[in-house]
Amino acid sequence: NTYDDYDQDRALLERSFNLSSKEFMELNNRIANLLENLKVEKESVERKVFERTEELTFANDRLLELDKVKTDFISVAAHQLRTPLSAIKWTFSLLIEENSENLTLEQRSLLLKGYESNERLINLINDMLVVTRIESGKMQYNLSFIHIEDLIDSILLDFAGQAHVRNVTLAFERPDTQLQYVNIDPEKIRAVIQNLVENALNYTTNGGTITLSAKLENNFIKVFVKDSGIGIPAHQQSSIFNKFFRADNAIKVQTDGSGLGLFVSKSIVNMHKGHIGFQSTEGVGSTFYFTIPCADAHT
Ligand code: ADP
């Protein structure tokens, strides 16, 4: 018990240091004082930590609020921009189609360029709207059970013309046996695959090859888009999924591009509990892939 301990310690100290009772009492008081000071000090530190935490929580709440204001602002501004842009689109197509006989080749080509630039702006604004929807957690998912091969087939049909014009071979190596169902939002996953194929087309030169494939791996369906394009410089590979990021070599070959496609694709794949990634060697090509869990429950 403590009293016995205290007496024993006291005896030991007195003996070892040859302390008188008075000296021992003094030492004892000093220790008690120090302990008291320490207690006061500890309380003051605790108070400071508490106050600082409150300040930080407040600052954090304020940042979240500002972030929401920013997202809402972009969303409203983007919506507002869409209306005049579709009016411009309508004007351009009217001029091109209705006046085609009266236009010189040069005038027609200028109008087409205007039309295409306007289309790019509309696409960019749509991408920005998707990003604001992702950031505010307002993206809605309508799930259904499908075979991913069917989705890939229908997407590739849309790209056949573009691949032909660019003299790029675009093919899907369909698996021999049908893959398991996946429970996905087909429109969202369609956007992911379209984006990967568009990138492969944009960053692959004449005469190149783009191959899609799909397989079962550890209860996930894994889709690959492989190209023989410009590749991604090793030192920029870690930034590829960041918002607005574009690698140096990509900017050189394709001046247009928002750097939003992969950011959007990643968040869609993650929402489906899958993973997106790539392997790439500059000057040789890239293989992008993503996974989606199989829908076991459905037979
Ligand atoms: P964007 O294509 O509009 O620039 P993305 O977000 O789709 O935006 O892609 C981001 C960047 O990743 C591209 O600018 C490019 O640097 C790189 N990238 C994506 N896909 C490929 C690819 N298949 N080959 C080479 N680089 C690619």
C-alpha cells in the first residue's frame, strides 16, 4: 500500500543520500510543487489544443461551404453557356446546309471550322457539368444487368467511320465464351469505353492499331483498350487521372482536349467498385484497362 511504500522510499532516500528529515521534507515539497506546475501546464496545453481544434473545424466547414459555392457557380455558368452555344450551332448548320449552293469552297470550309470549334466548346462544357455533378455527389446511376461484350460491340460501330478516316485498325477480340453479367449503368460505362477509345484514336498515328478485349479475372470483368500510339512519358504517368492534366506529347499531337475524360472515367469506374489503370511506354503504345465486379447473383 502507498503509505508503506512512501515510508520505505523515505527511509531509502534518507539512507542513500544521507538526508536529514528536514532535507527530505524540502525535497518532497519541491517535487509536489513541480507536479502542481506540470498539472497547470498540462491543462493550459489541453485548452490550447481544444481551441485550435475548434478553429480548424470552423475553417474546414468554411472551406467545404466555399467549395460548394464554387461547384454551384461552375454548374450555373456552364448551364447558361449552353443556350447561346446551341443557338450558334443551329446558326452554323443552317448557314452550311441551306446556303450550300451559294457558298464558295473557302466560305464553306470556314463555316465548318466554326461549327466544329463550337461543338468542341459544347463538349467541354458538358464535361465540366459532369465534373460538377461528380463533385457534388449528384451523379445518378441507373443499373441494369448486361453483357459487356454487347456494349463494346455497339460502341465500336459508332467509331468505325472515324477509325477508317484516320487509317487506324480498330478491332474487338471477342472472348470465345460469353462473360458473366455485370450490373452497371450502361450509359456511364459506355462513356468510359468511348473515352478510352477516343483517346486511343487521338493519340495513335496513321496506320496504327487499336484492340479491345475483355476477360474474367478474379470475379471481375476486365476490359482492355490497347493502342500502338504515342504512349505516355514515364515522368507524367502519375498525373494522368488528375483533372485537366494533359501530357506534353499529347498536347503536341492533339491541341484540343480538356484533360477531363480520364478523371470522369475514373470516378465512374470507382462508383461501380472497379479499378481503372494503364501501362504505357512512350513511343510504343498504351493499354488502358478497367474492371467491374461480376454480378454473381444474376444467372
Ligand atoms: P484529353 O484526352 O481530353 O486530353 P483525358 O483525361 O482523356 O483528356 O486524358 C488525359 C491525358 O492522358 C491526355 O491528354 C494524354 O496526355 C494522356 N492519354 C490518355 N490516353 C492516352 C493514350 N491512349 N495514349 C497516350 N496518351 C494518353
